[in-house]
Amino acid sequence: MASSSSSTSRSTPLWLHCAVPAACLATTYLLYGSKTKLLTWVYDRVAKSGRNPLPGKAYLTGNFAPVDDELFSEDLPVVEGKLPPGLDGCYVRAGPNPFFKPVAGYHWFDGDGMLHAVRIRNGRVSYCNRYVDTERLRQERAAGRPLFPRLGDLVGQRGLTLMLLNRIAQALGVVRIQHGSGTANTALVYHSGRLLALNEGDLPYGVRVGCSGLIETLGRLRFSKAWSKSFTAHPKIDPVNGELLFIGYRFDANPYVSAGVMDEYGNLVRHWGVELPYPVMMHDLAVTEHYVVLLHLPLCFDPQAMVKDRTVPFKLRTDLPSRIGLLRREQPSCPAGGAEVTWLELPGPGAMAFHVATAWEDAAGDVKVFACQMDELNMDLDAADFAKEAAHLTEYTLSPSAGTASLRRLSQVAGDFPVVHPGKATRSAKWAWMATLEPSGSVPSFTGIAKLDLTPNKPGKDACVSRITYPPGCFGGEAVFVPRASTLADPRAAKRCSEDDGWLMVYVYDTNADVSYMNLYDARTMSAKPVTSVRMPRRVPYGFHGTWVSEYQMKAQVMWV
């Protein structure tokens, strides 16, 4: 036996003993070094499998289609009317604009954040569009392709597989989420000298608009380490004390939602964790003088429905109640949870409201919330029925003393993207404006602007008092309200301005001519004839939310985040 073993050992070349483990190490090294290519190859094959045609194509065509360059253009032509005197500042609107062509499915919420800005100064107008330079976009640009999971791909059984592949990609370092993975594609807010681009899946990104109108990304918000959650796309500014109030939500563990307050200098001063019986997509919040108002509406993360119904993993559970929570703003911080919240349940089946117009407390101590409620909702936009899913302005009345809640629809006009005078946020307001929706289309088509009276009306009386309807073939989106008082140098004249004295600023796209305009409408008279119409140097795709940055705010911008 010994002789045989010795003979075998002598017959095996020494190089082979070294070559086999070396080959294994080399193969492992090559595979690990190619991990990005391997994982993305698998992701693409899985994402392209199954449903055909792939979802979301309608949101990559027409004026939903992305633009493929970044422009800066000065001295834009005013083609109708004239610019109001004193209207100096910048109108900025966010929207999705995928940098890379989607490899498979697409959802309108997926695109990388792009800002479209119109700068007005001394009677001259310029335009600039720029991507928000997010951590997500930087990683994908470096890789030369999409890396992060997209809602449009998370459909059916393959959606679960793609979620698993994303976990593997994170574990192997193919994608890095330590510094965020959001798109900054949803909305903007100006606070404490910073213009913030927002998406509820991440912290905000600071951007800066230069004097000429050029946009630059300053970076991801360097926020208190005490806040490690996401940050809503719809924070609220209290016009009385300058505080910014916000929420963030999660699906993996309680507290499923947290709320916070930044003082007028941008410091996190209060922070609460709120336990929920189940997590939901909490897209918006409301704020009154004494309360943060939490909308626990049953748009739930539902992987089982994703597989069973072969749809995206979010489902409106109408069998669950719509609850609204009142969290007092002055209560002490409790980041780990345990915040005291008064929960009130709305009557009827569960519903969804993506956007709140405003909220306040009345003389009786009841809380009034005005939101655009949808009684039905399909987050798979290809399967959406906009006639059934159209939102309508609805009033919620919450009585914390009686422990009751009620609701009533204020208007039969279908619409969304509501706005109010910024000086009336958190306090009583009379007027709101919203983008009106054509409910018969296969994609959301906003055909004008409605003006709504929020004061008590007789039962059966519609709150819509007037409407602007765009010309045939023209469509817009959210209209930002700019108070005339903010443009007046004389404080006495500014004080005499009524709540609705101002302009509605909106991008309008003419499908007949393939041209976009930045239009200003008189918010008081609601004349369909624009006060000003500026022709854009390029098509401006449909997007989400915007803001007006006044000249004073432009000059007060800081250079850090």
C-alpha cells in the first residue's frame, strides 16, 4: 500500500497540484470582478421575461417621453401678453426623465429627476433643464447602464426574483445604498436658504439656481444622524414661524412612519416615531397650527398581490379603513416610537389621497383637511381606469374632542395637484386651485385649472367657482400660485392684496405644434387668456410638482447642504 501510494504521488506532476487551486482562485476572481456584468445580465433576462408587451411604454412616448439633453437658453420670446412688473424669480418644476433607456418595464414614477427652470429677471426670461446629480444617477452613469430596481419591473413572480437579485447586488457591492438611492424627481421646497429636490425614497438633494438661471446640484442633504429614514416629497412650511414639518415612512419595521420638524434655520428640533398596525405608502401629510396630520390610507405594499394579480406591489385595500392621525406639534421627541397620536377613522371603504391642498383648525377645535381623494386606484398605470380612479377635492372633518370623523366631496370636477396661497398654509384659507383631469384618456391628461371655494357651502353646491380650459390639444399639470403681494415693494399695497390676487404658473404643451409654453394666468379672474405666455426652446415633458423661488430667496441661497 505504501509503495502504491508513493508511486501515485510521484506520477502526479507538481504543477498540477498548484494549478488546480490557482485556477479556482482565478475563476473566483474573474467571476467576482465581473459581478456587475453577471448580475445585470441576469436582471435584464428576468425583467424582460413574462408580460408582453412590457409595461409602461405609454409613459415613454408623446410628451411623457424623456428629453435627451440639457439646455440653457436666454432671451426667450414672450409670445402673448407681457410679464407682470416686479415678477422676478425662478419657476422650477421637477419630473421624471430616465437617463438610460429602460431595459424592460417602466413606470412614470421611475425616471431620474430632472428640473426645468424658467428664470425671470428685469423683463428677460431664460430656460435651463438639468438632471439632479443623485448618488443613484452617478453610479449608473459610471456603469453605463441602469443598476437600481425600477417599479415598472416589479410585476408578478419576476418582481420577487428581481427584489432578491437587488439584495444580492447590494451584498456584493454592485449597487451601494449607504448614501441613498432616490431619484429626486417629485417636488421642490425652498427652506432655510436651500432649494431642495425631493423624492420620498431618500433624503432631499440641495440644488442651487444661479443668478443667470443655471441649475447645479450641491449634494444630498447632510441631515442629523438622528434621522435615518426617507423624507417626504411634500413637507409643509408654517408661514408663521418658518418651521418645516415632514414625514418619512418604511415597510420593514415599526415605527412605520416618523415625523419631524426643522426650525427656520434648518435644524432638526423635534422627531417622533409612530407605530402603525400595518405600513402604507404615505405620500403626503397635512399640518395645522397645533397638529401634524398623518394620513394612514390603505395603499399597501403587497407582494402577494404582485404575484397573484401579476401587477406592481402596491394595492389599494378598500377592505381596510382610512385613518387620520393627529400628532401634537409641541409634544417631546420620541424617535424610537411611542408618539401620542389621536387616530380617527373615516366612514366608508378605504380610499387614497396622494395630495393635500391644505388644513386648519376651526373655532370649535375641529381639524379640517382638504385632499384629492381617489375611491379606486390601480398603481399599474397600464391597467388604470381614470374614469373610475379620478380624484375629487374632499373635505375631512376631524373632531378630537368627540373622537369622530366625517367626509364630504366638495366638487364633481375631477383633478389633482392642489395648491393654495403659501401664506395660508396651516391656517384658514378660502381658495384652492387644482389641475383638472380628462378622465376618459388612457394616460393622465390635465386639460386646465379649477378654482375652488373652501369655505362652507350649501349642501349640493359645487366648490368649483371657475375654470380655465386650455385650447384643444393643449395639456398642462400642476399650476404654482405666486402671490402678487410678493412682487410689491410697498408693504401697504401688499397688505391690500386679496388671498387670490396672484398668478398661476404652469407649463403647457401643445400637441398640435409639439411646442411647450410657460403660461401665467390670473388666479383671481381665472381668464382663459394668459397674462403671459413664453415659448420654451424645447419640449418640456409632463412632470410632477414645482415651486416659485422669489428674487429675495434667490439671493439668500446658501452654497452648502
